[in-house]
Amino acid sequence: MATGLAWLGAGLGAGLAVIGGGYGIGRLAEGAMNGISRQPSAAGDIRTTMLIAAALIEGVTFFAEIVCILLAVKA
């Protein structure tokens, strides 16, 4: 019983992490595209900053998924 609930919790946690990461990257891209459309000359700087921020968001999402898997396996 406890193992099943651990797997359920890990699945829900990983799903929420992916949804949150996708939402964050979507909002990031939206802001970057708005910035580039308003200031085309700064497109390179905005793109670089956006890619770094997207990598950080994906790193945190990946870490959350690993934690969920480890907690499920431990139970």
C-alpha cells in the first residue's frame, strides 16, 4: 500500500514539476518575444538571457523529477 502511494506521489510530483517548468519557459519566451519586438536591436542580448534562464528552469525541473523518483524508489 505504501509503495503504491509513493509511486503515485512521485508521479504527481514529477507531473507538476514538468507543468510548472513548461509554464515558466512559456512565460519567459513570451516576455523575450515582446522585448525583441519592441527593441529589435537588443535581440541578441535578450535571446542569450532567455536561453540562460530557460536552462536554469529546466535544471530545476529535472532536479525535481529526480527527487520524486528517488523518493518513490526509497519507499
